[in-house]
Amino acid sequence: MTATAPPAAGVAWLDIRTVHPRRALILMGAGAGLGLVLAGAALFTAKGTTTLVVPADAVAMVNQQPISRIDFDGQLRALAVDPAKATPAMRRQVLNDMIREELYVQRAKELDVGLVDPEVRSAMVKAVEAQAAADAITSKPDSAELRGFYDKHRDKYASEGVMVVRDLVFPPAAAAQARTALAAGAAPEVVATRFGGRDTGKTSGEEFYFAARIHLGEALFTAARALKTGEVSEAIADADGAHLLVMARNTPPAQYDFETARAQVATDYQAAAVARYQGAEDGFLRRRANVLVAKDLK
Amino acid sequence: MLSLGVVLVAGMAQSQAREGRLLRLDPDARLAPDQRTAALAAGRRVFRAQCAGCHGPDGRGDTGYGAPNLADRDWLYGTGAVGEIEQTIAYGIRSHQPKGWNLADMPAFGAPRPSAKERLDPLSPGDIGDVIAFLSARRGATASAEAVARGRAIYQGRGGCYDCHGGDAAGDPAIGAPNLIDAVWLYGDGSPPSVFRSIAQGRRGVMPGFAGRLSAVQLRQVSLYVKSLSEAP
């Protein structure tokens, strides 16, 4: 082993090929120090660590549970029209109420009150359902998906049909003549008087198809729907006589193009996504659960 | 190396302190000019990434989708305070988030049962035409006097419109019911057929909530940015 003469101090520090005990010690110390500083920083900022600091996005920590600044602000706004002008007393009041609520919620978790209180149970069910639903609508459905949905449910995206129809009822023997007169364009009132008929009054003015269906009943509505503007139906026999439908105007449902229907399509698409997510949540919970059912109920 | 670490940590601490200062301010407080410039620039980045898809790159909305123009001074919810905007962005509208806005939907008056929540009877096409006449008269357009009178009766009576849109039809920002007598439309172009569709088919626009997906400081930054859009001359 040959001892090397110690080189000049300045050069030795930078020369990586020579061993320098003091350099090693100092670098190690610096590394450890840096590590400590980083760890400390992480410790005081990471979620879930016990700290004595209230993070900037909270107004209080209750057993390490933050009370969010946005929620505090919302509550304050419910109390004061302009939260900037809320008095310190108001702020304290709101904060105290929120801390109290958090304490009680934490206590409720300890006591597991949810297990017995039916209202809490149902609120918990709703909350989990809502969570699944919220996950379903985090972004805008892309336009190809919306168009696909529109194509699949085309019949939903049409205007509701509209009709102006009168329902006249005649003694069966007079129906044929009455029909001829109506078809020739005679006014319904005149024809009704002449042939001993009357307007049933089931319809009045312009009606959406769904309303006309309710007013006329299924059989008469089906006949009415097939009539074109200006047409008169065949006689339709019923307990009270022979019905003649006079169609003054029939506007069948018209398809909306995709652009026109887009907002509606988006709403329906989102509703369908929500249902899908909730169904998936249901399936997931059931799959991972161990549910035993009594023999007599299997 | 040591100095690099120190700079890194110091930088982190400084930006955290800056964000902390922004968050601890009242949302509507006046910001120092450089603080405001930095917040708006960051808010704009968030907006481009998260919001532009629905509200458009310039925030001017999309009436085909029902995404409102954020660059005007017309607000569906509240009065345009930054704190209110922040609330909407954090929890959304009809988003299924428990803290989101979800107080009223526009009923579908051209359906057998217009509203699942409210007891309302459907309207006939003529009724809807009359209400539209009433509303356009309120906006100063000419319309048949009889139709306007019938429309007013429906608006204030069995239509129940007054209950949500207000006796003066100027909307109710507490429940997100739009003003029906101004020139701003959430859906379509305000033409009678487009207004007819809103009334006959109903509306319930959805805005997702961003709490949990954006940090508190990002929420504040994008809220300030949205507010700034409506302040541009």
C-alpha cells in the first residue's frame, strides 16, 4: 500500500478520484438534511396526516376532518346577502354550527346510528346512489356517442302530433247520410241538427295526440290519427250511437334533426348513463357481498 | 445539489403560501394586480382543459346544448359573485352531487304528466302559443291582444310559470329559472318554435361538479377567470 501525499486542499474537494473523508461526511450530512426537509414538507402537506395546521382550503379541522372553505362560504351566503360584509359574529356563528355538525356526524359514525335509524339509512342509500350517478356525468358526452344515441332512439326525438278533431255521434240509421254531408263539406253543427246527432264535446280545439288519445279513448283516437286534414271517418259503432270523426287539422309528429334535438339527446343520454352506473354499482355490491338467505325464502 | 434542493423546497413553500393567501381571501375580494394576473392565467388554463368542451373556448356557451354564455352579465344562479360561481363549479347543477343545485326542472307541458315533482296539468298547443304571445309582448313585440290575455292567465294560473320564473317573468336566480323576457336564451334562438320546444318538452340541463377533480386553488382560479369573462368590456 502506497500512501499518496495529500494534494492541495482546493483541488482535493472537487477531485472525485481522491478519497476525502471530510467531503464524504459533509455530503452525507447535506443529503440527510435535504431528506428531512422534504419529508417534513410532505408531512405537513399530505392528506391524512395529523397536523396542527389548518390547510388553506379549510376553515377548521375537526379531528383531522377539514371543514371546507367553499362550504363555509356557502353557508355564510345563505345567512348574509353579501358574505364580504358578514360580521365576525356571523362568521363565528356559522363556523360553530358547522363544527358542531361535524362533531355529531363523527359521533354518529362511532355509534353506528345509521344501523337503526330508518331515515339515516335511507339517506345513506340515496347518498351512495347519488355518488354513482355523479360519477356518470363528469364530462361532456362526445358528439359521436350522442349521435349514436339519437339514431337508436329516433322516435323519441319528434314533435308531439297535434290534431283539431270533432267527435260527432248519430243514431246508427242516420250515420251514412250524415257522413256524406260532412264529407261534402257541410258544417258539423248543421249536419248534427239535420240528422239528429250531437258533438260529444270530448275534444276542444287543438290538442296534442296524447291529450286527444285520453279524451277520445283508444279506438276513436286510432281512427282519428289515420285521417288526413279535411277527412271524415267511417261510422264507428259504440254504445251511444255511431261516431263520425271530422278532422279539421292533423299534424303528425315530425322528426327533429340531430342539431335541433341535441340538448334533449344529451339530457336523455346522461339519464341513461346514470341508470347504467347505478346498475353497475348494484351489481358490484352484490358480487362482492356474502349474502345468505334463509332456506324458506330461497 | 444542496442549493438545488433548497431552491426546490423554497419554491414549493412559496407557491403554497401564494395559493394559501388566495384561498384565504374572500372570493370576491380585490386582488393585487400581479396576484390577479397570475390567478386569471392559471384559471384560463383550467377553463381550456375542463370547461371549453361545453361552454366553448371563449366561454360564450352553446345554445344547442344548453350550456350558458359565461361571458355576459346574465346569471342563471345567483348574481355573479365569485363565491357563487365557485359553488356552482364545485358542486355542479343537477349533477347528483348532494351539494349541487337541483331545486327545479323545467316541466314538459306537452306531456301527459309535465313534472314528476310538481302537480301540473299539461297545456294544449294553443295554450303554449298563447303563453309565447304573452312573453313576446312583455319583450315589446306585437302580438294579438286576446292571445296575450289568455297567455297571461295561463302564465299566472294553471301553467304555474310565475311560481318559478317570477311574477314579472324575469327569472329566479335562487332556483336557476331563466329570465324569459330578455334577449338571452339558454336553449335555441328565442324564436317561437324554439321556445315552444322548451315549454312542450321541458328542460333540465346538467353541469358536472368539479370538487375533488380540481384542487381548491384551481376552483378559485377558474371562478375568478369566469367572472373576468363577464367583466371584459
